[in-house]
Amino acid sequence: MTIFLKQECIGKIMSSMNLTLLDYLIDNRILDENTAVSIKEESIEKEKDIFEVLLDKHIFDKEDLLLLLIEFYKKGNIQIEDINKYFAIDIEEFLEELAKNLNATYIDLDSIDINHRMVTKLPFSQLKKFHALPVKEDEINVYVAFKDPIDINAQEAIQRIFPRKLVKTVVSEPSLIEKYLNKIELGDSIKELIAEIRKEITSSASENPQESSGILKLIEVILKTSILARASDIHVEPTINNCVVRSRIDGMLTETFIFDKDIYPPLASRLKLLSNMDIAEKRKPQDGRFSATILGKEYDFRISTLPILSGESIVMRILDKSKVMIKLESLGMHKNNFEKFNTSMRAPYGIIFVTGPTGSGKTTTLYAALNAIKNVETKIITVEDPVEYQLNLIQQVQVNEKANLTFASALRSILRQDPDIIMIGEVRDQETLRIAVQAALTGHLVFSTLHTNDAISAVTRVMDMGIEPYLLSGSLVAIEAQRLVRKLCSHCKTKITLPKTAYDEIKELLPKDFQFYKHNGCEKCSQTGYTGREMLSEILIVSEKISSMIAQGKSKEEIKQQALKEGFVDMYKDGILRAAKGITTIEEVVRVAKG
């Protein structure tokens, strides 16, 4: 992996350090002044980074540069955070090398189960003051991760907390140490509540978890915290030592609370009771739902349990009714894509597919489309599994496998209800797909979802499921594919210049005016650098020419070439345009949209 100093940050770093990199090399007689000047000039002339020039000239190899950064750090000229912020170097690689250099242990905190009970017994103010996180202990040693592993004062102060054990220094990523300390602080703030729950567990109230007021308060705190953080799902998971609560925010899971393991049983029982589940059944999965008023607003929660080795994994999907009433034009589609989709969904008959992976906002797009076209003159019926949101003027059918009400059987009945528009939550089998295509051919407008990587793949997927090309070509109106990328936090994003290799790869896709940004992290975005999500989309309009090609069984590549001639813009290009406007980062676009 190439290690380089990001060009746009050189001035910022050099001004903040007591000693610049080149000065350091000259002072230590690693480089003479003439070589240092030529390196600086070449860096400016070729728009290359100083580290890149050092590597190109074979003055250093990667190992030498790592050792140089370690020396730089040990002399106080750079912080570990600066490595991650300003150098395109794998932080894990640097920390592993630093741990070897300090004769310490490197631990990835996300990969271990921290002994939470041990930490809660310690004076938290001291841990916070010295940015120290005890992670585990044995009979002789206690292993403590320090944000600054060469801070002797911090090590001595923490050693005084453990008079009978030897403190062993652990090297870990500083941001992870801060993250876990913040989680402990959050847990610390509800200590009284946890104590109240423990008291109830040991008293007669433990026999009737539904009467435990402490657990109810804890559930309210968990729900409120997750909703304020804009979470879409809440995961409650037992581990060997702890009970971990995680929230999915902008598509990424983040730990919200860590409790002791003894809190998990009453918490799980209470959640099951709320959802009308069998609290005694722990060997098989269960599903349920409940409603709650949080911060003065009504929310529905769809809950699922799954037996795992250490107990039951519980996941709650947060269903916010206000989110589904979003207008189609507010979804964030590119202007051209919005116009294409808006036109296609007003077709008199045919089938429109919305594709993408789970959690890419397909249901929201479908609901927004139905909201836009519903009226008293139109009969709209949906068949869903499950019905997530109830909509006015729309008849919604809930799939019920036990009652033999499947997608296919529901669809047959729907067609006898004289609908104008049908929405199928998901096409799962050939039978459902065939009925949908027949409905589209007989004068109905049908909306449905598919799981494919892109819009054009949906054509081949449908044919692979057994639908004849001539039937598909006659029924297909449009295919919309989508993904969600995280939006940059407007408070902390900073301008960057792309490295030449990355720029060369995308320069043909860029508009005239562009500016790329990178994520940093601040209090407003919970140190993630992102707030909210934006839709990337691509829409294949099935023109007469494309319809003819589908009927003839042409390949995916041939259909794509024709679509491009007709103005088709793929999702990756849509993402690059968003990144060029500073809405998201190139890394997000590549993560989500590059095939």
C-alpha cells in the first residue's frame, strides 16, 4: 500500500508540528539539504506528495517510513490521530508496528468483548482524565489501552488504581478508546436505573417482569437515545460478559449502550411481553410488534428474536410514519432520473420494478410513488410482507403464510377486486412474477421490487426466473435501481484534492465545476463525519428499441449500450456527480455503487 501525505493537508500539518518532516530528515542527517529541496520541488512540480516522492526515489521503503512516523510520534511532533487524519496509511499497520516498538500489545477493541463489569467498578473520572480503558485482566496483570501509550504519567496514575496488579500497556486506535469511554459514561449516567433493576431482579418483582418499572424506564431510554440518533434499527445482543445495544445509523451499526449480562434476561422478557410474544419460548425465532410514544410522537416497532449461542438476538425496526409520507421529489433523485420515473409511473399499464439490496430505501420509493398517484378515482391495492405503514386511499393486504395467503394467492384475489394499480412488496417466485406480468399485460399498472445489483440486471433476472422474453418485453415500462450513500456532515467536512490516480480514473465523469470533500467528525455528527443519507439511482426506460431487444433475447451488454445511447446514466456516475458537489465522499460512492 502506498503511504503518502495528502497534498491539501501538507501546509496544515507542517505549521502544526514543531519540526517538519524534511527538517527532521535534514537535522538527523538522513537527507542533505540539496536532496530535500529537490524533493520539495518535485512534489510541487508533479503535484505529488512528499511521501510519494520519497518512495519513488527509493530513499525509503514502507517499513522505513513506518519507523520514521513512530520516531516522529515519540518525539512529540505528531499525534496518533494525525496518522489517520493526514496520512493515507493503514492505521492498524502503524499501531501494530508502534506496539512492537514499545514492547506492548496491540488490540483491536472492536474485535474483543471488553469486561464491562470490571470497568464500572473503577473511578470513571480517572479513566476519562487519562484516556485509559481497562480491557481485560488475569491473576497477575490488568491490560489497559491508553490513548497516548507513551504517557508515563497516565500509566503511573492508572497503576495506583490497581495496587495488587501490574498494568500492561495496550496500544489501540484512540478513536475507539474514546468511543468505548463515551459508552461507559452513557451507561454511568443511568447507574441508578441499573441499580433499581438489580433490586427488582432480586426481589419478588423478578417473578413478574411485566411489573418491573426499572426495565420499562430502561427500554424508554434505549428507544429515546436511538431515535434521537436517527437510528433505523436497534439490536439487543447478549455476549459472554455483557449485554450490548447497537443502533443502525445511516446504514452503519454503532454501539449505544453496554450493560452487564444480568440486565439482559429481564430486558428481553419485557420486550417480548410488549410485542405479545411467548416469553418462555427461547429455542425458536419469534416476530411481533408494539407501539410507543417517544418524545411526544407515535412510533411503531417491528421486533424479531433469533436464538444464538449466548441467548437471543433481538432486533427492533423503528417505523416512523412521518418518514413514509415523504414526497417523491424529496427522495433525492437526480433531476433527470426523477423526470423519467415520474413519467413512467403515470403509464396506463405495465410493470415497474424498483431494485436494490435490503435497506436501500425501495419501500420508501414505492410508497412515495403511490402517494403521488393515489386519488379517489383510482383503486390501489398492495400485497406486502409485512405491511410497514398504513396509507390512506390504498387497500393493503398482509401476507399470512399460515393462512395460505401468499403473494401469489393474494394477487389472484386482488385481480378480482377490479384494481387500477397493484403494488407487490417483493417478487419471490416464478408464480408471483407470472401473475404480475399477466396483470401488467391485461391493463393494470404494477409496481414491485427485485433484489438485483443494477437496473439492467433485472431484465436477465426476470428471464432467468422463467418469464418468456416476448411477455417481458410487452409488459416492462421501467426499472429503477437505487442505493443509499451517507451524506457528509456540513459542519466538519473539509476540502481535498484527489490523488492523481484516483482523479484520472473518474475525470471523464466529472462536471466542469467540482470540489471533493472528506469526512472528519464532530459533535454534531457523533464523530462519524456523516449525517443522513442520499439516494443514488439509475433508471432504465424501456423504449421500443430496448423492448425489441428484450424480445429477441439480446445480452445485458447489448441492452446497456443501447440504453447509454438513449441517455441512461448509471448509478456510479450519479454517485461521482454527488461526490463532485460535496454531498458525499468518493469512498462512500465506491463502497456502495462500484460493481
